[in-house]
Amino acid sequence: MITVDGYNLYYDTAHLLSPKPETYSEVIDRLEPLECNLFYNIVSSPDCRYEKRFADGRIKDHYKTMDAESRFKNIFSEKIIYANPKSFFVNKLTGLPKDCDEIKSVSFAFCNHTELPRHFLARGSEFGICFFHDFLQNQGLRPVEYLGDNDADRNRKLVFNSPHLIEVYSSGYDMRWEREWRINSDLHFTQDDIAFVIVPQEKFNYYLGWFLDTEDFEDVKIISSNTFKSYVDHLIFYPQQGDNSWNQIEILRDSDGNGFKISPEEFNNLDQSVKDKFLISHLRELNCFAKNTLLANYEYAYTNRFIKFYDKLSNPTQLGSLFQDYQLIKANLEEPEDAQRDLVRGLFGELFLASPHDF
């Protein structure tokens, strides 16, 4: 989804320039090659490795006693993510790290959906926020760099210009897997800057109501952590989430378009061995369903911005090739939502065939 060219970030529109898929297999073929790299801020638990070892003098006092969920709520209450001191220099100061603004930053993991569960484990939390890439770029987002990977001249330039970006790694802990990017300040934001938030599956419906009652964030999009860590459970519970209205799903349609309806709740207590076998046999399709869940939340909103910008122009068709892709992009605007419906129907049909029918 997001591609990096130097320090510039772009949304990859290649799949938006193809005709809309017409069949289930075409949906899978369209989604399978997509790289769903996005920027995530995962809220840390005070029990995670980082805070157990390094919290003193770095974490704001009122945050120290909060668990991850309380911190998540506080972010929306205060409308800010506080920058914390970090970098190679954090333990080389004469004073407290919290007093050194030069190395304070807000961190983001730039990763795809398959990598995010490792970040959940590292941070001890499944609460997170995915911001739109253009917003973060405009706030000064830059990638972390490592002393051992650069020559001396590059490192001196970083020290002079961006000491908050400098880190080291060792055989004891190689943090490069985090693919960390940073902003050298507190992050103030609005609802429009957020693509979606992540909450644990069991908290999903609670946070639908919570955000509706949270001023200025009533329309925040919510994704379950199962989307990233448990593909089969994501499939089973997705139609049951409070923002969906699929009390029944029509499956196994014949050539005349006739099928029969099932209730997704029937699969809630499916034996784990059945889930495991289904995951192995349908990993390709389930992976595409996870990807499309991200597209349905990120792509629609971001693409719609482009269309609204086009509509503000007086004569966009006279601007040469700048908008030559407009019609194809507009035609694909609703595709993630259409694909989500096809994927749910197709995968539930396969899950029904793979499951005992006397739940």
C-alpha cells in the first residue's frame, strides 16, 4: 500500500488502475500480490520489555501507572501522543532524558499485516492507531538509522541534524526488525488523520460505543486485532461485529445464483483443530481477506480525498496527463467493500464444507 522513495511516501495505486474484478478468483488474484505496509503506533503496556528496563526518567508521570487500555483512551481524551526520549544518546546525558527535547520522538512501526503480531508481543498490547501516511510525512516522519549501517560521514550528519533518529543494535538485541520511524515532537491529531484504530476482538463492540460517545472521534474506524493475528477468528467474528449487519450469510450459490443462508454465530465454538486445518488449506484466501479489511478502511478514505480534490478543480481534463488515471481510480473506489462481501461469502462457504454441521 505505502511505498517509500527516499523520505517520500506514496500510496501504490497500481491495483486501482486495473478493471474491477468480476469473480471470486479475480478478487484473490488482485489482492494476493499487494504489500500492505502501513504505519502503526502500538500503545505500550508498562509491563513490556522497553518500559521495564528504561521507563525511569522517560515516561510521563501520569502515564506510568496506566495500563495499555487506559493509555489508549487517554490519547483520545488529550488528542495527543507524547514524545518520549529515546535514541543512542538516551543514556549518555548529564541530566534526565525527559529534559532533552533533541532526542524525544513518537515511534511508528512500518510493517505489513503479517508482521504486526510481533509488535503486539513486544509492546504487550493489542491497542494501536494507524495514521494516514501523508499526515505523518507532513509531521516530519523519518526512518531510524543505525550507526553500524552507515559510514562515519553519514553518522556525523545525523548527529548534527537528527540525533533522535540514531540507534545501535547488537547481537543481544537487533531492533532493526521493528522498521521504526520517528517524529521529533509530540503528535497532535484529529479524527481525519486516523485511518483506523486497533483493539482486541473482545473489546470491539465496547469501543464502537465508546468512540460514538467520544467528542471529535465519533466516526473513527475500528479493526479487531484478530485481523492480524488470527485469520480464521477474524473471518468468523467479522460479520458479527456491531458495525456490520450480516445476521445471515448466503453461501454456496449455484449457477442460477441460488444458495442457502447460515448464521456466523454457529461457528463461534468451532473446534480449534478444524480452525487449524482450515487455516492451512485456505491461507491464501484468508490472507487476502485480512488485506482487504485494511483496504476497506484505509483505501476508501484516502482515494475519496483524491476524488474530492479532482472535483474542486475547474478544468482537470485540460491538465494533460496529471489526471489520466482518474476514471479508473474512481471506478475502483467501492471495490474493497464489494470484495469484502465476496470474500465473506466465499470463505464461509468453504468453512461450512470443512466443518461438522451439528454445532
